[in-house]
Amino acid sequence: MDRDANARQAKIELVAVTKSFPESDKPAVNSLDLQVRTGEFLVLLGESGCGKTTTLKMINRLLEPTSGEIKISGWNILNEDPVMLRRRIGYVVQGIGLFPHMTVGENVGIVPALMGWEKIKIAARTEELLELMGLPPAEFVDRVPAELSGGQQQRVGVARALAAEPNIMLMDEPFGALDPLTRDNLQAEFKQIQKRLELTVVMVTHDMMEAVLLADRIAVMRDGTILEIGEPAQLMRNATEEYTSALLSAPKEQARQLAKLMDGDKASD
């Protein structure tokens, strides 16, 4: 198998993956099987402690599995250097983690610089990404994070994750700390970017509406394993598990309340 050619597929496979911690008497992730298709936006959904973030972190080896296999494009990631693996996978977290002493341009270009890209190529890629994220380079490239709003910082964080041209993005509550309007705008913009670049995305969220609106498929997790997986509309209409129905009841109730409110406004016209 040609690894470089196959890498374009960006398929993620977890086979019987378990992660145990010494301080716990039960696994955080328990014999989990999962396939994420090339170009798919998959959301891991569930209550706190169900194993979502642990699963995400094992995909780029921020945590090592206790047992099982994790493959990207058919290759076992345990046979790779973990630092090099992380450099070719985008990673976005809620806290953003921008380096405060670096400019926006330096933050965006840090991974390509570590990978040995030429300065002119880094500058061009940084400019391209800032434009993509709605941050005009002439205005933002020399700013430092303290001079940015929360939404602008999050945009820079996404740009940095995209800088080395990854075909996989891992996202852990990436929009959770933003105000509702900024969050909605950035969610919609990132979904467009994901489709345009054909990124394979795995995202962790507690926000049921976010999961429904962004995901191609939702994997509902409970007690360290996947309870149910399917397209959002399918799970909302025909969930086979009572837990899934309860979990996804919030978006349905919000839709009902909104419809009721709008009907009331019509009646008063």
C-alpha cells in the first residue's frame, strides 16, 4: 500500500480500543469500535465522563490506548512518531491556547515552521488562512492575542490548526466559550470550510443543537463505548436507545417552543 497516496483518504478506524487509568476501577473507554469516513463530520456526544475527550485525545496520541488499534488511512498510529503525527492533524480546543507573546501570524505559522517550511510559503499560507477566516491579514497579522476578541482568537486557533494543510481535524468544545451570535456564525463558517477542504472532522461537544446542525453523523457515547451512531435526523426520529432519545430531546423541544412562539406572534398580527 502506498502510504502517501492512501493518506488522502483520511479514514479513521478505532478497533477494540480501551483506555484505563490507574485511579479508576473501570475503563474511561471500553473496547470501542468506530469508523470515521473520509471527509465526514462526526460528533461525539454524551454526558461528562462518557469517554468523548479521551477518545479524541487517543486519535492523535495525546493519550495512549491501553489496548486496541487506531488507524489513519490504514496505518497504525502507534507505529508513528507521536510528534510528527500531531503536526499533520489539526487540533482545536475551547481554550484556544494561542501563544500570548507571539503575533497572530507567528501563531498561525508555528506548525509549518516546525515542519521546515520556507518562510515565503509560511507567509503565503498564513495570509490565505486569515482571509479564509475573515481576518484581513493587513489588519491582523501583526496583532497579539490580547488585542483580539474571543471570537477572533478562536478564528486564529482554527487557522493555526489548518496551517500545515491537515486532512483531519480534532475539535474539543471549540465554540463553547463564545457568545451565541459569534458561535453561530463561526459554526456555519467552519462547516463551509470543512466541506470545501473535504476535511475529516471529529468533534466533541455537549451542545445538542450544535451536534445536530454540524454533524454528518453523531456517535452517542455512554460508559466509555458507543451506544448508538447515525445521521442527526435519523437519531432524532428513530433512535433505538432511550438514552439517545432523552439526550436529543432538547433540540426537538427548542424547535417546538420556537414554533409555538412564532405561531403566537402570527395570531397577534
